[in-house]
Amino acid sequence: MRLLVCDDHRLLLDALSMALNDRGHTVVATACDPDEAVEAARQHKPDACLLDVSFPHANGLNAIGRIHEVSPDTKVVMLSGSISRGLVADAIAQGAQGFVGKEKPVGVIIEALEMAYQGHLAVDLLMLQEVLRPHPENDDPLWMLKFLTEREWEVMRCIMDGMSTEQMAEQLCVQRSTARTHVQNLLTKLGVHSRLQAAALMTAHASAETWPVHMR
């Protein structure tokens, strides 16, 4: 993978970059704050970006969408010294493809980047279940839709149109294996086990206003 690494701690930044290069990946750029990361993403179009959450005068979460604007195919994996349900939920809602703790071994961080690059949601399973689990104060059956990415909304539309995996892959201009991955990510976020259940959920509870404006 071609990688961008952003962290304001120079020693950690250098150590991560060295470890990633040693594992056969290529760190095409490093950055010390979110603005630098966005510019580096614009210039280098990396496959994935490892982005710290906390900076002295900025929040890394706010850079996720900006990175996707300048480099749509870059997968963003957030790196944080502390992990909470709310923080992970916010990251996913902003479009992050992964979230990993700074205390994790380098191998786990690299695995998260590789999973994200392959189209999977790289979040610890127990944390993901906690993020996606309905809470008593939330009685909206479609509350989890706020966590969907642009691509997952497109997949939802394909499902609602009754497309097969092959048709979906053609519609999205991706490989069939990638289309299947997108479908599985969508089903996981919705908390359902099949495309039929996803369609039934939307049919029962969604309206035209539920969809993103450009898809209505």
C-alpha cells in the first residue's frame, strides 16, 4: 500500500513510518497536522491514511471528509490514545474506515490499515457491536443510517432496486468481490443478516427524506 501517516508526535510518526516501510508498504508522505494531511492526500492520492485524532489546535475527525474530497479512494484509519463508543461512532459517521488505539502493537495497526484498504471496516469487533447496538434513549429504527458512507448509500439503492451482485458491481464500477464487501459492511451497520432484511427495514420505516438529497 501507499500510505500517508499523520501525527503531531515526531518520534511516533517516524517509528510508524519505519515500521510500515519495513513491512513492505510505502509511506509516500507524513504530516504533523490535519491541514498538512489533506494537502498530502491531494498531492499523493495514497491508498490509506493513518490519522491521529487529537492535535493541539485541531481535531483529526474533521479532516476525514476533507481527505475524501481531495482523494476519494483513500481509506482513513483513525489512531487514538483513548477509545470510546462516542468517538468511534463519530469517526465512522464522518467516513473513517477504521479506528485503532495507539497502545496496540504495530502489527495490529498495520492489520487495520490492510483491512481498510481491502474494503472492510477495521474496528475492534466488541467496540463495533457497542457502537451499533441500539440504546434505550434511541427509539428510531433507522438511527444507524447516520453511519453509512456515500458508497454504502449507493449499495443500499442497488439492494432496493433488486440488483444481483454482478449487476451491483457493474453499476458501481467495482469487482464482484468488492461489491460483496460493501454489502457486508452495510448489513453489519444495519444490524441485519441479509439483503432482504435490509430492504424490509427500509421499506417499513424509510421515506424519501431518509435518503441523501442527491439520491431522492
